Amino acid sequence: VANETGAFFFLINGPEIMSKLAGESESNLRKAFEEAEKNSPAIIFIDELDAIAPKREKTHGEVERRIVSQLLTLMDGLKQRSHVIVMAATNRPNSIDPALRRFGRFDREVDIGIPDAVGRLEILRIHTKNMKLGEDVDLVQIGNETHGYVGADLASLCSEAALQQIREKMDVIDLEEDTIDAEVLDSLAVTQDNFRFALNQSNPSALRETVVEIPTTTWQDVGGLENVKRELQELVQYPVEHPEKFLKFGMTPSRGVLFYGPPGCGKLEY
């Protein structure tokens, strides 16, 4: 945004502005706003806003409360200043002090979500524009297979694919030489197999803390309740195994199933 508008850009990293010395954190914040005002038009970007402006009723530190109050004062003061815009980013919008989200402060909220297949393809093209790609590389297919990946995940994926190509050529690269032979450099091209390797090594950020477990329990391991098992097969198993039949007859599979019953009756087994 700053590049497109020609405005000065001031970055405030939330955790870095914090100081153990009394008053220094607020002073750092004031200096950033004053510097932006002197060089207007300017954009102030606060990264990890939740680190310096958490909800005051849930914080135990006096420093955090003072910083929130100082930031509120500075934001309100922007009404009299011209050509200074404050932008911020956070992963936890609900952790921010609600006073900052009121009108006249951060009253415009933009949800930057996970890109779809078209967005992932555009991001892949950006990160591979300076890479030599093999003729077999299909970025459209890679974009379709990277559901849940964000920009940083896709950048890491491209880097890992390039590194894998270099690993494959290590036997022809002389590490003792200061330069690499031109023929070797010309032969370096990231292939679809390199991307396939990178895909197997990576997970989208949103799933890194999630462990996917495939259960080994079968219908034969669950005793009794034949009517329940038959109903679950019709509701869940058949739509997955025979989607073409549902499509043929214009049937829509059930979107959800709720189990109910007393504790210990085997709900989790299903």
C-alpha cells in the first residue's frame, strides 16, 4: 500500500516495542507517531497488535495497560493530523482491547483469509517467477492440491522444491570451487517430482498443531446395535464410496450426524 501511494512506511513490531524500563514502551510508541507526522503522508503499520494492546481487564501488567491507553490517545489525536494512517495486523482479533475497535480508531477490519485455488496459483506464480521450472511442472495442479496453504506455506513449498533439486545435483557440484560450472547451473530445473517431495514434507500452518489419526476400528469390532450401524453406513459410508449414485438420483447426502445416549454406551467407537 505504501509503495502504491508513495507514502512513508513506519513499521512497529509489537513485541519489540515492549521495554522493561518504566515509560520507555510508551515513549517508543509516541516517537513513531511523531516521526510519521513529520514525514506525512505516512502509513504506520503495527504488527502483532494483540501483543501490545490486549484486553485490559485480562492483563495483569501495568505496562500493557499504559500502552493501550497511550495508543488510544495517539489514535484519537490522529483526527487533528492529516495524511497519517494507522494499520495493524493480528492473528487474534478477539484478544485486542475492544476500545481500539471502536469508530475513529481501528473501525475498518479486513479479513485476510486462506486463499482459494485461484489465489494459490497466483501466489505460486509469484514465488516461481525467478525459478527455472521443468516442462513437467503443473502449477495449476499444485495449486489444487495445496488446500489450506497460506502465502507463507506456499513460499516455503517452493523453497523446499528448489532445495530438493539442488540436493539431487550435489554429486555433480564441486563444493571446493568458488563458482559452479555453467552446464551444471543450466541443468538445474525444479521438476514436478521436486514439488511432490516438498508437498510430502510440508503441512499448512493451520494444521501443524493438528494430528490426523486414522482409526483401525471396523464395524466387526462394534458389538450389537445393528440398526445403528446400518443407518450410519447409509448416512456416511455410502455417500463417500458411491457418490455417483447419489448424483444420478439427485440425492443430497446428510451434512451432519449427532450421537446421543448415556455415558459409556459406545458413541466414541462410531
